[in-house]
Amino acid sequence: MMEKMIFGRFIPGNSFVHLLDPRSKLVFVFAFILVVFLANNIFTYALLLAFTLLVILMSRIRLYFLINGLKPVIILLVFTFLIHILFTREGDVLFELGFFKVYEEGLRQGVFISIRFLVLVFMTSILTLTTSPISITDGIEVLLNPLKKLKLPVHELALMMSIALRFIPTLMDETDKIMKAQMARGSDLSAGPIKERVKAVVPLLVPLFVSAFKRAEDLATAMEVRGYRGGEGRTRYRQLKWDWRDTVCMAILAVMTVLLVFYRN
Amino acid sequence: MDIKLQQVSYAYSMGTPFEKYALYDVDVTIPHGTYQAIIGHTGSGKSTILQHFNGLLKPSKGQVHIGDRVIVAGKKAKELKPIRQKVGIVFQFPEHQLFEETVLKDIMFGPMNFGVSQQEAEARARELIKLVGLPEDTLNKSPFDLSGGQMRRVAIAGVLAMDPEVIVLDEPTAGLDPRGQKEIMDMFYALHKERGLTTILVTHSMEDAARYADNIAIMHEGRSVLNGAPREIFSDAETLEKYRLELPHIVRFQRKIEKLMNQSLPKICLTEEELAAEVALALGEGRDAK
């Protein structure tokens, strides 16, 4: 059931995008999220869309797989598009069906917002699909390092994040197992009236919480007996390396920002 | 209720880059009332196959017959609930499925889902708690206050309370102490004999398969490669070796004795008692042994 979900999933590979340093990927994606809001006309939005498609192509992740995995997001997208079409009443009327009028501005806004949304979702998905969770947290830890001066426990935060990410698949497996065990006992999550379905969540959540707490305790004990004492003086096994690809990536970001600033209205 | 798998293949994550076949063209028939063991090395597809027995997984190819219901690959299967009542599954580490405030409520959860009345469900719980070897006052305790072994027994009672015709056991004794293992296995065997429960035991313990099963199917890398009576299966050590399985201790012990006695016994013995009797017979003390 959750096999098709691609949020937070990592597909190993050795494409250009895979080989980028997590730091440059993170910087790129965060900057990209901001830069997207610069676009405000057809040319700039087309540029964003084309660039995103290029990145997907370069990551060698099948577009079909990506779209299939992001189905829930796409439903949301269609919904926002429709809202815009229905409720924006500016500009000329393009066509009308009885009460229902489509305005030029509504269509424009709808399309633009949809592209913005799509581009953001695709880009962030590409980030998590091409970067292992461990490298993402390594990257974040290094990028946040300056905040140590403000007494922010950067190492601990990064550790928390990597533990959380590490246990997502484990918890998913666990959920699947418990769900099956309860289904075998006649509990049904996917049929019946809403009230019954909500009730059927309890037999799922209680065992899940019990095992998650137990697991957390075991992990804490295991870390303690191996002498874990936080980030102080800790060396790294995985070294991050900045190479020409990352410089290229940053250059592309700069060029794109300039183009967007230049061509926006 | 017969269970029949015909040319069943199953792939996890169909249609994604993670697609992976776990079963290939499996044919298994389990007639009503038999004790069937399914053995295989880790990753042989044992756990995948057992989820087909009550429609938790639908075959990617082929079909599964459960009694008169047929689940065909690619077709929507509706109303699986009646099947799930008739085929009870005790999963690996079933104690993880406990969730209610009291043991009593947890045992009643299954039967109540299948529309059994409150009184009836409670009566079943009172009967079953004794059957699984726990005192009756356990019923009012929280399942989370029990020991691991006791929780296991409560979970088993919870599955038996559904009053299934077929019971599927996935490594039911994993992690229990030897005495607990024997008690649980003997209890399932007694239920199999007394109530005529069709029993499917998925295990990698050759000893349990030898002692209890009428029939043994061997899985290897997603295929069912051998199927037959225990004596047949365990007469061929070389084939077993090929599938990375060993003979049961008792059969290996028999081979050693045969070497010492310099003669082979007429049949392969599946339990200690059987071997003792055979050896006694061979040594010419047959009358006393019997």
C-alpha cells in the first residue's frame, strides 16, 4: 500500500545529479525555492519549467515513476487550479457556460500557480530521491555549523534528523505488519462507514507507539553503552567533497537568477 | 476447506524501480485437515506465501483457491472478511499486535469483528486462556504488564478465538524458551487432532516439521521445489543440502547410530520415541520395547 509512496525515498544511481555534493544540492534547492517566486510572466515560468524537466532528465529518474508517486500532490494541484479559475474575476471573459465564466486573469493565475507548485514539488522530490538521507543530514549539519556560535546544538539536531529519517522505513514496515495482523483479525481500515474506520485506527496506533518507544529506548541504551557523547571532537567517516560539478551547479543557479531578474516584468 | 495455489507469482512494489519478485509460479495444494509444513532458508518466500492464504496479498500472476473462493491476479477481490474468519494467521512475533486495555478485550477483538456476540466472545476468551496455558485472572490484566512469552500466548488465543477452520503459523515459537516452544507446538498439534484444524506451519525448524507435519513443502528462492511426506523429504540429504537446509537432528542422529551398528534401520525416524523403538527392535529387544 505504501510501496508507491516516494516522499523521502532514495533511489541510488550515478547520474550528474546523484554525484553532486549534498551541500550544493541543498543550497541549490533552497535558493531555487526562493528564486521561483521571482517569476511573473510566461517566459520566466517557461524557463523554470524547462529547467526542472532538464534536471529530471539528468537525474535519470523516470518521469512516469515521479508522477505516479506524487499523485496525491497532483490532485491538490488540480484543485488549486480549479479554485483559481472559478474565483478570480479580473480581465476579459474568455468564455462562459451559463453562470460559469472563465476570466483571462483567472486562467493566467491558475496556470502560473500550478507551474510554481509543480516545479517546487518536483525539485524537492529530486533532492530526496537522488541524495541518501545520511548525506542530506551531513550536508545540513555542515551548512548549519555557523549557528553553533549562537549556541544552537547543531550536531544534536542533525543526529535527531538522521535518526528520524533512518526509522521512517522501519516504522513503515512495522505499520504494514501490524495492519496486516489486525486485518487478519477482521479489522478493516479500507471499508465501512467513517466512524468504523476511525475506530479501526486504534488497534494500529497503540502497537505502533508501544514499539516505537521501545525502539527509542533500545537505541538510546545502545548508543550509551558505546560511549556516545555528542558531537564534541567527533571525526567523520564520510567526507564531503566539493568538485567541479558543484561549481557548475552554483554557476547555473547564478545564471538562472540573473535571467529571472532580467526578464520578469 | 482446501487451499490451492496455482501458478502463483508475486512481486513487491509492482511498477516501480523497486519491483522485486518474491514468488515464481508456485503450485501448492493443502487438502482439508492436513498438517502442512512449509520450510525454506531465509528469503525463500515463506512469509510472502502465507499472506496469500487469507487474501492479505493478491497474486501478481496465477490464482489462489481458498475453499470455494477464488482470488485471481488482476481482478478486484471483494468481501475478503469471510475468508479471514476461516483462515486465522498467527504472525511472527504476534505479541506486537496486542493493543487493548485488558487481555479479555484483546482476545474478544477478533471474534467481535466477525459479528460474534459479546457473551459468546467472552465465553471463548475464558476457554482459550486456559487452553494456551495461562491462569484465568490474566484476563483482567493489561497485556502490556505481561512477559513476552505470556503476551505471545494471549495473541495466539486472540487468533484462535475467531474459531478458524485453517490456522497458519509463522514461526510461532521464535524467541521462546525450549519448554515454552514445546508447549505451544504441542497445543497446536492437539488442536489439529481434536478439532480437525487444517494447520500450515511456516518454519525453518526441521525438527518441528519432522515431528508434526503430514506433508512438507520446501521453498527455495521463491519457488516451491519439493513437496512430500516427511520420511520422503528427509531421506535425501543431498537434495536438502542443495536448498541450504539440513536434516533434522534426530535423522542425523539416526545416521550416526546406523554407522555404529553397521546396519541401516528399515525406516527414517522422525521423533526420539520412534528412533528408540526402532533401535530396540533392531537390537532384538522388540518385545520389551513394545
